[in-house]
Amino acid sequence: MRNRLATWLLIVCSITPSIQASAQSTPAQDAVPASKTPPSGELFQTISRLDTQVFDAIDRCDMKTESSFWASDAEFYHDKNGLMVGGEQIVNAIKNNLCGKVKRELVPGTLEVYPLPGYGAVEIGVHRFLHPWQQDHGIVGEAKFIHVWRYKEGVWKITRVISIDHHEANRVSN
């Protein structure tokens, strides 16, 4: 019994300084919080420009340019259609489902960009899909998106997309 008590006291005494040290540390000492890139920053401007180029290519049905933005092993997670894997398959789906059918509009003020050190960046936003070739009924599709961009050997590629919260929304006049 005495040996057990001595052992427990030894354990408690040895871990108490560790517990006290961790209780006294602040989150700033332990981890740097993710930081959104300011709109004036170079990374934000780069990703914003790439975002525009990706969807301009879709709007023009320029699948050669569109395919240049996708990694061969890209993954696209969609809340209505599930998972699609492979840049070529994703571009084909874009061609068949978006090209000539909708025009994409980024909702102003929703774009956020976060650096991924050693990899690239994460882009988050909300976009609308307008039907400009049909009669304007004031209703558009809207969804949230997350794009993971990889920067490798001087080239940016989309490696992951999460497209969620698809719903109808009233168009807001700008």
C-alpha cells in the first residue's frame, strides 16, 4: 500500500509542472492562428485573378484553358452529386453541365483567401449561377465553395473543391 502511494505521489509530482506550464501558455505561444489574406495582398490578388480566369474559361466554353487549371488527381466534392475524381473527368462534367448553360458570378465581398504554407492556398466564397440565355426570372442558383490551390514549380492548380449549400436565391441588383 505504501509503495503504491509513493508511486502515485511521484507520478503526480512529476507531471504537475507540465500541467502548470501548459495552463500558463497562451494560444499565441502554441499555435499561430490561420490568417485570412487581406484583399490588397499579393496572394489574394493572385487567387482572385485565377478564380476569374477559371470561370471566364467556362463562360467561353474554352475547355482547353479550363483543363489547364486542374490537377490530374483533383477531387470535386458536390453536395448534390457526390465525389468526382480526376481533372479530366471534372472538366468534362463542367463542359456538359455548365458550358453554354449558366454564367457564374462571384457574390461581392465573399471571397476569402488563406495561405497553406508549403502547399498553396485555400479560396472560400459564395457564387451564383445565372441563366442569361433563358428568360430572366430573377431566381438564380447559389452555393458556397472551397477551392484548394497547389503551387508547384511556378504553376497554380486546383486540387480539391468542395461545393455545398446549393439553393435558389433571388438575384440582387448590383
